[in-house]
Amino acid sequence: MAIGEKLLDIRDDVAIKLITKAAEKKDRVNAELKENGVKARITSFELQPGVPPSIVFCVDEVSDDSQ
């Protein structure tokens, strides 16, 4: 395995932990945004492998309070 491939490899247990934490944060932040009347929500997130791995949140404006 090349060094570049090794850097992109994330163990399953680490990926599960990162995704779980990101999903929980997304829910908490979206609830607080809604509570504060902000018309923006985290609509998705992306796991980026690396050392250390990182999570990128995508934020979009929403047209109503259904989200």
C-alpha cells in the first residue's frame, strides 16, 4: 500500500465514531439555529480522510421552518 493510500484509509470504528459525533452535532446546531430564528441549517456533512480525519459541514439557507 502506498503512503497516500494509507493516509486515506480510516478504520471502520473511527469512521463510525466520527459520523456519529457529526450527526449529533448537526442535530444540536440545527435545533439551536431554528430556536434563534436563523434561516440556515446544516444540510449535510462530509468525512475527509487524513491525519487527522476531518468533518466538513455544508450549510444552506432554508425557506421555511420545516427543517
